Amino acid sequence: MSLNTNAFKAYDIRGRVPDELNEEIAYAIGRAYAQFLSPKEVVVGHDIRLSSPELTDALVRGLNASGVNVSHIGMCGTEEIYFATEHYGFDGGIVVTASHNPADYNGMKMVQKGSRPISGDTGLNDIKAAVGENIFSDAPGSGDLKQLSHRDAYIEKLLGYVDLEKLSGMKLVANPGNGAAGPVIECLMDKMPIDFVPVHFEADGHFPNGVPNPLLPDNRAPTINAIKDSGADLGVAWDGDFDRCFLFDENGRFIEGYYIVGLLAQAFLDKAPGSAIVHDPRLTWNTIDIVAGRGRAIKSKTGHAFIKERMRAEDAIYGGEMSAHHYFRDFAYCDSGMVPWLLVTDLIAKQGKKLSELVDERMAAFPCSGEINRRIEDAASLLVELENEYGADALTVERTDGLSVEYADWRFNVRSSNTEPVVRLNVESRGSQSLMEEKTQELLNRMGGEPA
């Protein structure tokens, strides 16, 4: 019997449980993944959602039935699967997670050997087609299942990014949002001379404080309040599977991911001048300005699969997206929500500056709107209209990803979502907060639509 494949998206699998993702579909995904990749050894894990353990068990049954041996690392973050796949030399890895989606959703993210992503262009569509058909041949024998204790090696990897002695006396608010980051932070607490202030720490798939998504302004208050109450040097909040982290300065101010990209790019270029830095096209001027004359700034289409592919092609040391995805060459070119805040604490300690002092100058030089989403039914027509209206007098117009229009003193990018009728707007200027705000409002008025 054919199966529902609506949960298959451009880069991963995400759908509502149980109609779009259930144990039967998860089992078929295991069979289809094995059929596509022909792996011998695969590592799996899952996030804290209530449906995740059962979906993972079904996935494992599908892999085992295909003759694949499975190592199970239990509850984890997405990057722990990336780490384990590369570190232990597995043929592939799968994490069951829906990250920051609503509580009744779940999904999967998949990689092959070396933690190379499996997305629509590199096999996910083949897996989708096989799941839809749901016809699989019998394997010669069944694979084995064993538990893998990976976390000590993973924690050791993380600690390699910081000079522990210099961190003494620092205070940090840590808010996993009841997601999967809490257990990892607890391990780091035992080994780092930082005074951690925990917020919403218990991993709880009921999401008693809301789905962990710090991009939503309403979700930031607990972190901000804890910083102000404790006098912390900075705050960090994570999404559910902690492949992204979000930073707040010592005043409780939320720092857009765009400026953290620039900060980390500068840090890597200080250590390795001339290196390539990959960035997305939504907000660019600050990153390009920082990299100019010190390294190579390389623009890539938005999305983890595109960023990782370009980083490998260019041997880039670091890649960053303004959406708070940060990628590291020595982390299998993968994104991590732990490495960025570790690097930032290291910068604060070594430079003797507060986080606000590290980013204020750049924020003033290149003010940005942050990403604003509008629900638009005909996104394609809107982009054509905006190009016709704004492109004639522009210095450059490009479609690396969506529509980017650049003038001498301001620019914007508009792109449509891969998965829903939503258009995403980003605007930045050269040194003028008022111009950026004026143009942002002008474009929003022109776009119309409802906030999304």
C-alpha cells in the first residue's frame, strides 16, 4: 500500500503526527534510506518530542530489516548525529526531530558518510519516491542494534574550541527552552569555570514554556529577564534540537544572527588569514566588509545543503547564515548550536570586551531589519513586480536566492519559503537606521499580506 509523503520537504522531513508521519512511515523511511544508500552501519538518535522514541524505534526496525547495523545514541541534538557520523566513521546518520515546529509535528534529518547532507538534490527525493511506493525487497539478513555512548567524545570536541582558564568568573544565562540542549549544557557545567544560570532546563516534550524557538520575540523574555536579574555577561537560547543558538548581550539585548556571522568570520580570519568565508545572500554588507582584504567572502544560496556543499568546494573555514545557522570546517562542515556561543565566550574573555562592545560598531555601520515574514499567496508574481519597480535604478539586481536589489546606501532581499506561502524580507543600509526603517516599511506596505 502506498504511503503519504507530504512530510518530505526540500532539505529534510517534517510533518504532523500521525497523519503525515507515523510509525509505518518511519519504518518505510528506514527501508528506503537503506535502499538508496546501501549502508552497513548507521547511527540514529532523537530529540525530546513525545513521539520521537516510537518513531525512532520504527525507523530502526526498517533499517535492521534492510540488513543495516544501527548504533543508537538516544536523546540528542541534531549536531550530535553529525558529530557521531563523522567521528566514528558511520556510513550515515539520522536524527528524529522537528526542531522548533509545533508540538504535534516531528521529522527527520539525514546525512551520509562524512555527515554530507541528504537533501532534495542528493537523494531525499529518491527516498521519498521509495516511501511512496512502499515496496521493498527482502534483505539477506537482519541488522543489529546497539547503544552508543558518544557524549564524552562530543564534549571533548566542544571544549577544544575554548581556552578554559580564561573563562573563569564569567556568568552565562543558558535557556534550552525545555529542548535537547539541557543535558549537554549540564555536561559542560562540570568542566567549564563559568557560572551558568539555567532557565527552562528540563528536557520536556510537553513544552511547558512553549515550543523552543527564540526567533519569536515572545519567547525571549525569560532569557532577557534572567540576564538582568543575575547580572550575567551574556545569554544563550537554543531551538529544540539546538542546531541554532541565539545570543543576548549583557543588557539583555537580542543580537541578530547576522552580526554573529561577522563576529565569527573575523575571529576565524584572525587565526587563519586568507581563508574562505561562506555567507547567505539575505544580509551581506557587514560580512563582506569584515572579510574584505583579509579573506574571501563567498555568497551561497540559503539552506544548509547549499552552504555545506559550497564550503567543501571552497575549503571554507566557516560559513554563516543570518538565521543563526553556523557551519565549521572542523565540525564536518556541519552546523552547530554549541560551537558559536563557545567561540563568543572565548572572544569575550580574550579581548576583555563585553558582547555589546564586540557588535555595537558593526550594528551601527550596517543596521538591518531582521527577517520579517508575510503570508503571500502568489510569491512568484510579487518578486517579478518588485524587480520591475526597484530594479531599474539599482546598482545590482541578482537572483542567487530570491530577489536581491542593491543601491549605494541600502539593499534588500526578498525570498519565498520552500514549504509555505510565506515571503521573507530583509533590509539593510550603510550607517542609517532611519533609512533602513523607512525602506523596510515601504517594502512591507508594497508587499501587503498578513504577518506570518
